Amino acid sequence: MNRLHAQVERVDVIERAMALWSNPGDVVFDPFSGVGSTGYQSLKMGRKFIGSELKQSYYDQAVKNLESAKSNQASMFELVA
């Protein structure tokens, strides 16, 4: 299995878990956030996210990924226009 395929499968699992065990507006906590896959999917699905990560390079990438998820969400004003 190549790396990209493995990453896509993980996001699919995270998405299913979010749908099963949380609701929009809930807070999702990931104590081992890594590069932020759980947080990214949480934000995409309308949840709030709190995470922690010890490794600086993973944290830096997680911040970028979470910012990307936030910028991909349409604001209320964009939806009205």
C-alpha cells in the first residue's frame, strides 16, 4: 500500500468515527494529534477540536493542516451571497 493510499484510508476511518460518535458542534480531543488529521476532519464536519503534540515538526504541520481546514469552510456571509 502506498503512502497516499494509506493516508486516504485513515481520513475515511476518522470521518466514519466522527459521524458515529460525535455531533456537529461537539468538541473532539486528540491527545496525540500528529499532523492533525483528526482535527482537520473535525473542523470539516462542523466539530470543534482540541489537540496536543510533543514533536515540533508534527505540530507545525498540524497547524498548517488545521488552518487549511478552516480556510476551506464557507462563512455564513459567503453562503448568503
